[in-house]
Amino acid sequence: MSTNAETPPPLLDGVRVLDLTNVLAGPFAGYQLALQGADVLKVEMPRSGDLARQLGADRKLSENLLGASFLAQNAGKRSLTLDLKDEEGRATLLRAVQEYDVLIENFRPGVMDRLGIGWETLRQHNPRLVYCAISGFGQTGPMRTRPAYDQIVQGLSGMMSVTGTPGSTPLRAGFPVADTLGGTSAAYAVAAALLRRERTGKGAFLDVSMLEAALTAMGWVTSNYLVTGREPQPMGNENFTAAPSGTFATGDGHLNIAANRQQQFATLCRLIGREELVEDERFRHPADRKAHREELRTEVEKGLSRRSAEEWEHILSDAGVPAGRVLSVPGALSLEQIAERDFVRALPYPDGRDGELRVLGSPFRVDGEAVGATVPPPILGEHTEQVLAELGYGTEEIDRLKQRGAV
């Protein structure tokens, strides 16, 4: 990316990443790196590519190996097709490793070693390499070789046991939270390893466990058990740390309220016309409010019934009481806040079809500027010849690799 004296380069400008991942956790990690300016090269199997190319709500896109699931996590990347089961395909990867800074993979533990391109081999070709292995349970331990998808990790982590109500649990989160957490952890680990390498010159082997990322993200749910021994229970939309803190019915729509502090509770009661609740013996102390949370909910909803969720959101928020409507995904994406921050980017479809491909950008700004993809996701193998030429392969060599099926 070209820069000038007034425009600093992207955070990861000049970093080159080999992305050998599939579906979500790994591609999500690579996408976060690409958003920050890294040159991310997606290494895919010839003819089929990333399985996500065949996943998504639009059947035609999936049949054309541009599934919606793939399009969501791979903008800004390049695509090199490489058969890692072929000797010359592996030789090409080893050649690339010498030129790249990072390699990310999410194969089951042991697969890369069996192919002859595991960490111990790759570090011989590039001692400065940052190698990131993402798996369901980590590279060690009795569960290391088990296959794992998001739902498996959600169940094993305890997430499903605390999601929903006592009558509906176990309940899966409505989005692939374990995959996303694993990918976020991987991107963070890579960035940290690159910083150490800048200081010491040493590469790193990063072992990312989706199960451990999920447990870490559960925060107070796990720490309360570890510290107090109290087993977490499903509480639906209630926040077990305080009351009134949860989802409430209004005159029109549902509203999340988190009046966790005494002053916030008093302000809430005043604004909804229920000042007497502050002195009610059942609700006077925070511990009492938690003990009588269902009774408190009934009383609060009586006051909220006079206005819509949208009206209450503005009234309460302006008064310092945390509140927000419960929106659909389309509703969230249409918020003026999202548009103002340029979080959703419009790109052309990679195959030239009509319309705009909308993808999410980075959740953080850099120097006040929004960060998002500027190049659409790649067609399978779109950059194979370009990348091979960069690695020093001549035209005849490239043709031979194609005829062999190695690329």
C-alpha cells in the first residue's frame, strides 16, 4: 500500500502471512491480520479450496466456490492453490516459508508433521517464522486429536449449560462464538509474537486452543466458580451480578437495562414513574434486589409499558442508565452509529457479477480512521501464477507444476 509523510502505513504493513486455514476460526484470524495491512496469502487445495467456499445461504454462490461464509472472512487476501500431499506442492510451500513472516494453520494436530511440513521442519527453513496452530483443544493433552467444530466446543466449554433458561438449557449461542474467539485469540497471539520477533529476532510456535479461548471469554462465569465454588446456572436474559439488569418488556419491543449501581436504580425508578420502588424493603439493598429479581421485573415493566423500547433507550441512556433495544441483525447493521463509523464496506464481487458485496471491517480504528478491506475475496487460485513468479518460478516451471496438479 502506498503511503506518504502524512499518512502512516497500516499497522501490519510489510508483514507476509501464509494462511493454510479452513472454514472460520483460522480464516477469521487471517482476515483480522489482512484488515491491518498484512499481505495474507491463502493457500488452498486445487479444485476445491477452503470448505467455506461451499457454505452459505446463497446456493449459486456456493456452487461457484464463492460461498457467503467464505466471502465474509477472506476479503483482502490472495489465493494460491497448492496440493500439500504432492512432493512438489510441499517444496513450493517450503520455498514460500523462507519469504513469509507468519504461517497459520488449523489442521488437526499432527497433520502438518505427517506431511513433513510441521514446525520443526519449517523453522529450519525460516528461524524467524511465527507459526500459529489453531485447534479445538490444543496441540497437547488427551483430547488433542479429536475433531472439533464450534458447537462441540460450545458444549464442552460449559457455554451451553449457562445459555438459556433453566427450562431451555442446554442452548447453543446463535452464532459461532467459539470459532470467532479462537480466531481472535490467534490474531492477538500472532501480533504479540511479531513484536517479540522485532525485539529479539526469534520466531515462535503458537498453540491456540478454541476450548481454552471459550473458557477465558466466559469471564465471571468461570472465575466465580474457581474462586467461590458456586456452580453457574442458566439465568436466561438476567445478569446474575445485579438487578434490575436484563431484558424487559416495554410498550413496544424489548429493552436491555443494566442499572447495576444504586444511583442508576434510583434514576430508573424516577424516570419510569416508580419512585416508591427505591424505598421498598424488597429492593432497597442490591442484594435484596437480586433475591427478588422477578418481583422487581414485574414492577419495572409496569412503568416501562408507557413507552416504546426506542423511546426508553434514549430517555434512560441520556440520564446515565445503560439501556439499549434488542435488535435483529438487520436492525443492528442499519444503526446510524454503524454507518457513521464506516464499519460495513462495499466491495465488488470477485467474479464480476452485479451488485455490491458488503463485508465487516475492523472493530477498532487506527489514528482516528476506520479500517476495512479494499479488495474483494479471491477466486480460487486467482493469484497462483503471480505468487509463484514472486517466489522465483519461471514460466516453464509454473506450467509443469500445473500439469502435475501440484498447483
